[in-house]
Amino acid sequence: MYRFLDAIIRGVQAGSVYGLVGLGINIVFGATGVFNFAQGDLVMVGGMLGVTLWVASGLPIGVAILTVIVVAAAIGGATEIVAVRGTARFKEATVLWVISTLGVSIIIEAIATYLVTRHGSDNGTRAFPFYLHHTPVKVGQLLIIPQRAVLFPIALVLTFAISTMFRRTLWGRALSAMAFDREAAAMRGVPVGLLAVLAFALGGAVAGLGGFAAGPVTQASVNVGFALTLQGFIAATIGGIPKLWGPILGGVLLGLAVQFTTVYWSAAFTNVVSLGLLLVVLLVRPNGILGRVVRTL
């Protein structure tokens, strides 16, 4: 029983990280129709830059978090301008966006690797200390670490805040209008170009904050970007693209599947189970669990 409950707790914790990555993916895709395959690398930037500013440079944690958010948002916005807008004029733009955002992913990882390892020959990994007290809380036989337990509430609060922003604010409603019909929004005077940059910047800010929040759990490493992008994409697809609450649901299901596979089978099969779960969901619900079929007239 202890192993079962522990697997659930760890699965929810891991799923929260996947959900945060997927949330950024859905924000960008929902507004622009572009899958940003550099999203996981922005999470990596959040972790690496956060530990550098907070630990190595000694900045207050609040200043470090704010700087991480601003830098990740700036990289996200620049990605739209350089990698997406620059190729929009071509007929095969949709395919080119996959290649161009993957190119951004490679560039971000290469620059981060150079900056982190230029003074030595380490593997580009930094220990990320706890920012909450790490005394475990004992519940029966279970030991709950506050630093790990806080990830799910952070994911919920962040998703709720962004969902509220989309529904209640002028800019949020404009993003929703652009997602529904970009050309019609432009005809009504909505600045779709600026909003596209804003969507990428918002996705980057979420990724940076998620990277810092998950840092003590995942640690800071320059090599986690693509893996996080893949897991976030799977979480978003399972939950329903571009539903904002979809990645949290999909991430938790994915995290549980991974943890149960590790505990009761073998960690070597986690990728197989992850993709298998994705295929099963898509066979039953092609638009994801929270997605729905949209008829075009």
C-alpha cells in the first residue's frame, strides 16, 4: 500500500512539471497555431538562470525569479519574431515553424552549454537548493517533502490565473479572438502581430517560472530541454490542445503512468508507456480529454 500511495504522490509531482510545460505550449498554440518546440528549453533556462542568479550571484530570491521571468519572456517573444514571423511568408510555413523552433531549441541549448561549461569540463548540471524548508512531513508511513508537494498547487494557481486573464482582461479576450479567427480579428483592428509576440512571451514567462519552481526537484541541467518539450507536448495532447486546463490533467495522468511503470515494472519502459497512453487517449478522444470537435461551416 505504501508503494502505491508513494507512486501516486510522485506521479502528481512529476505531472505538475509536465503540465507547466504543456501550459506554455497551449498558450502559444491557442493564440498563434504554432507549436513552440523550444518550450522545454525555456524551462531549462528558468532553472539554470535561476540557480545562477540566486546561488552563484547571491541575488534575493524574489529578484532572481523576476529576472528569470523577464528573460524567458524576452526569449519567447524573440522566438516569434525571428523563427515564426520570419518564415510566415512561405507557403510551407507550418512545416518551417517546426524546423525553425527546433532550431531555436538547439541554439538555446548550445549557448547555455557554452556559458555553463566554459570554465570547466562538467556535464552542465547544477544543484538547485530548496527554497522551502525541506523537513519531510510524515503522514502515516509516507514522507511528504514540502518542496515537491508545492509543485501541484503552483501549477493549479498559475493555470487559474492565466485562464482568468484570458477570460476577464482585454488582452486576454483579444488573444482568444485571434485564436478563433486571426484574419477576422485583424480586420477588426486587433494587433495580431503584437499579440503573437505577447503569446510567445507569456508562454516563455510560464516556462521560466516553471523551471525555477521545479528546480529543486528536477535540478538545473542544460540537457533537459528536449525531454521536457516531449513530455509537455504529450501532456497537452492528452489533456486537449489548446485547452488551458488540459495540460494539468494530461500531465498528472502521464506522471502517474510513468511512476507506476517505474515502481511496478521497469524504468526502461517509461517512454513506451508514455507513448502508449497518448495513443490510447487519441484513439478514444482524438481531440484530447478536454478537447471537443469543432465544426467549420
